[in-house]
Amino acid sequence: MESMKALDKLGFPSNSKLLIIHADDAGLSHSENLATIETLQNGCVNSYSIMVPCPNFEEIADFAIDNGQFDYGIHLTLTCEWKNYKWPPVLSINEVPSLVEGNGYFHSSKENFRVCAIPKEVKNELRAQIDIALAYGLQPTHLDCHMYTLGLNLDFFKIYKELGIEYGLPVFLSKQIIESFNLKAEEYIKEIDFYVDEVFIGNYEVFKNGNLLDYYKGILNNIKEGLNILLLHPAIDDEEMRSICIDHPNFGAQWRQIDLDFISSEHCKELLKKNDIQLITWGDIKEKLYSSSI
Amino acid sequence: MESMKALDKLGFPSNSKLLIIHADDAGLSHSENLATIETLQNGCVNSYSIMVPCPNFEEIADFAIDNGQFDYGIHLTLTCEWKNYKWPPVLSINEVPSLVEGNGYFHSSKENFRVCAIPKEVKNELRAQIDIALAYGLQPTHLDCHMYTLGLNLDFFKIYKELGIEYGLPVFLSKQIIESFNLKAEEYIKEIDFYVDEVFIGNYEVFKNGNLLDYYKGILNNIKEGLNILLLHPAIDDEEMRSICIDHPNFGAQWRQIDLDFISSEHCKELLKKNDIQLITWGDIKEKLYSSSI
């Protein structure tokens, strides 16, 4: 029996090439915020997500509220991967002791998080992040997850889905990312779930070899039928961003500047047009999936 | 845009008349258990659900384990509607004080439950019910809800859906029942949810006027395309059942005997055949929706 994919669930013809162009990590820093805004206003990014526990959360939240035409979600955050730039949970560390390292900040690696985190504390912390966003006046269109830490085991992944139900928001589910963790996607994502068919995100090998730009162009030239998402991390390669990303070229400042340049370029717009790519936002998906069907 | 209904989600042609014939309330009493087993073995019932907190739970649970060919779910129970026949929560009343009346048993009416119950206690009690069933060795195919109490407000309904995710089970969702509570179905059930199109259940007016049998025949003769469910409560109109249902003719012993007789009759089998009705179980639905789609 033919399985129900995102296109069917959304009611699009089977030859539709749908794409969300998504900027992760808004709120991380001033540089990240400036670049994200630039890609929304003048580039091709059509959705972004906000990290509530990060230092520049309020800056991007103010922008989001003043610019409701742009689609944004909550980038659920449980890790803090930079060497000298750290943030703690929004709950006190007494409430979520399993989520922090000895310094009181979030775990710096997915592996530490996976080994230490207690599901109940994960759920409490993430609820608190969403509640802070809502109390601030944000009206998010979706939930996604920084470093996809919620995909590291089934207990976390259930929390991810449950938060979607609790807050009435679509959740970014990807079989591909689950498989990249050497886990069995079919145990995580079922037919009843709504998931993205294909996720595109740069990798360190490609970046190191100087091929990131060509990689992005190739994506747009070869995109397939289905629901696709391109994950970018636009930022300006400036002093602030270089200090944050010190000793961490993977998704570092230079990489993020390439993201910003490419997605803001005229060439990118031409490629979207030439390849009949249809942009869609999480807000569109929310409207379709979380509205009444009668 | 045409909305996605159950038939599409299950991959059936749009002219399919699917029907689940479901016996509620297994475990309620010995009479209920005997009749449920009879309708499964010799009648047309093809799915049933079990009340964990009720006196005769273990009797039906033993049958369920020994007869895995029959489809069964957990009939999540939060009320206790009979005058002299009562059961308490599975958790201690200190843990779920909002779920009980002064006598320590569940609330006797939907309204009392709705007004008093604290969602957190509802979730804890229902998890405990499911965990007891699983620990006993049951392998349920679905979750449904006694008197549909979880449909009485949005907080309860979210718990209902979240339990489905947590335990990987389809949940019986019905817009019709929500509407019968004068609530807005579109706030409860969204496009992303899997729900039953049409629910058939007797009502007191029909029973009182002696028309229950004709009502059941009419259902089978007029069933429409889509996913339908017929909810029955088979029991034997014996001393035990009459004492349980005393002063409560609505879904009482006499009514339940009619359910048993009709659904076990040759005439019922003929009507199913004559009307090209395709029987489907919650297990079939679980297999389709909770298996991998790759």
C-alpha cells in the first residue's frame, strides 16, 4: 500500500517540489540576529527559529513581534556547544540538574546530554522555554530542536511530539536525521506522524573543502518532489561571531557568512525560479494541519 | 482543498464502508465479560476494550492474553456511574484526590468529573491504568475512554492524545461525540489527527421506545463511505447485571442483552454482507499508522 507522505497530507499534487528555507539559531548572538533579519527581508529565507535561553533572545523576539509577516518557531535548546560562550537552562539548575555540566550551563555535546538528561527534566525545561516565548508575546508557527538532541532517544522524541500536541504546533520530524544518529527511523517516526521528506544541511567535509556554495546550488538544481527543508545558519563573520565560534570551524563564523551570502544572492532567487521550487512555511503547514478539517 | 479523512490516511478507496464493531466495558462484571466473549467468538463484534480499575478486570485480561486473535484496547476509566456498584482509581486516593468523591470512588457523573478533576492527576491515573495492563501482559491495540470523559475539556483531550504518543497506540477520536457535549470539535480534533468519521451508539429515547433493534438494523442498512464505529455494551440481563444497573435503565441490563442478541444474530451477519460492509479492527489501524512508512 502506498504510504501517506507530506505532500498528500498537505493536499499538494505529487509533483510539487516544496521547500522551506529555514534559518536556525536566531537569538544566539547579535551577529546571528542581524544576518537572520537580512535573509528574511532581502534574501530567500522564509522561516526561522528562536533560541529562548540564549543571550540575544529578546532582540530577535522584539523583531519577531514587530514583523509578524515572517514565519518563526521555537528552537528548543538543550545544549550549548561553544567553547567560551555559554548559556544555562531557563529553569534553575536545582530544578533540572541533569541538564547541566558542573559549570551550570547546558551540556556542551549531544553525547553528554544523551547520557545525563532525565526525560522529566527535559520536558519541564522545554515547557518553560515555550512558556517564556508565549508570555513574551511570540506566536510561533512550529517547534524544532537545536542539534536535534530530542532525536537521541525515544523518550526524548516522545516529549518532542507531546509538546507539539500540548501547544498545537507542528514539530520538525526527520527520518534522515534520526538515521544519521544510527537509530532506526521507523521506531521514531510513524505513518501517523507528519514529517519532512528531505533535509538539506551542510556538512563539515564539504565546508572544509571549500565546496559549501556549490553544495547549496546543487541542492536547488536537484531538488526532488516532496517536502524539503534547507537548514541554514546565517551570521556575519565579525568579531563577535568569531569569538563565539573560536576553535569550532564546524558551523563556525566563516561558514555562517557563506550561508548569509548565498541565500541573499540574486543567483539563489534565480535558481528557485528556474527549478520550479515552491516555497512553503511552517505557518502554512500549521494552518493546514492544525485547522479543522470539516 | 479536500481534507484528509480516515480512508485516505489508511489508504482505502473512497467508496469503502469500513466498520469497527466494538464492545465497550469489558471487565465491568462477570456478565459483561461472558457476553463480550460470546460476541467475539460467535457474534460480529471484532474489537473490545477493557476497564482496568473494575472488579472483573483480571478475568477478561486472562481471556485477552489467551485469545490474542481478538482485538482489544484499554477503556480509560475516570468515572463510575452505577448506584451500588463502585470502583476506585488504581492509584491511592491521596495521589489523585481530585478524581474521587467523598466515598473514595470515582466521580459518578461526567459533570462532577469535569468540574473537579485536575489534569495532572488524570494523566497519572491513566498512565497507571495502562501500566497495570501492560505489566499484566496485555498488548492493547488502542485507547478509548469510558463515557468519553477525556473529551470534556481541552486539557483532558491533550492528555488523551499524549498517551497515544507515549504508548504508541491509536486513540479513538470522534468529532461527533465532542459536538454532543456542545463543544467545538474543530478545537479538539485537527487535520493532523486520525479520527473516526461516524460513531453509532444507541440513545435512551430509542431504547425506551423499544426501537433499539430497528436502530441497529438501520445503521447497517444505511452505513456510509468512511470509517465507522458501532459501540455496543453486550451483557447478559441476569441477577448480577440487574443489580449493577439498578435504577439506571440507560445502558442498563435489558439494553445490554439486546446488544448481545442483535450482534450475535445471523441477521446481523447477513446485513453486513448484504451492505458490503468491510470490517476493520483497531489492530489493523495500528499496524498501518504506527508502522514505518518507508
